[in-house]
Amino acid sequence: MAPISPDTSDVDLIRRLRSGNPAALALLYARYGNLVYTVALRILKQPTDAEDLTQEIFLYLQNNEKFDPDRAALSTYLCLLVRSR
């Protein structure tokens, strides 16, 4: 697989993730992992629980095709996933 530029859009990264490119997940995690963890920590109050939920959210993102970029930004979608868990 071709390398992914750090400037690649979220929509393109999601498309690549859905086609099985693990580098796309790594880049999405680098972009949004801290955001997801911070929101999870505010809600759960336990660092280990927040870490577990962060991993769960990114696995969900990898394994489900429910994100629609026409409805919300990826950051908004990820925060909604955290709040709904």
C-alpha cells in the first residue's frame, strides 16, 4: 500500500480505513486519540477506563461504516461515540 500523507483528509482516511489500510487507522488515532481520551476521561474519571474506551472507539470506527462526513465532522462523531458508551 502506498504511504499516506499526514495532510490526507479525514474523509480519505476513512475511505482507506474501510478498504483495509492499517496506516489510515494509525493516522486517525494520531489525530484524534487525545481528543477521544480526554472526553472519555472527563466522563469516566478513571484513566484506565478512558484508555480502554479510546481503544474501543477506534476499533468501532474501523469495523463499522456508520460515519457520514455529510452529517458531521469526524471529531464530532468520535465525541458522540464516546458520550453514547
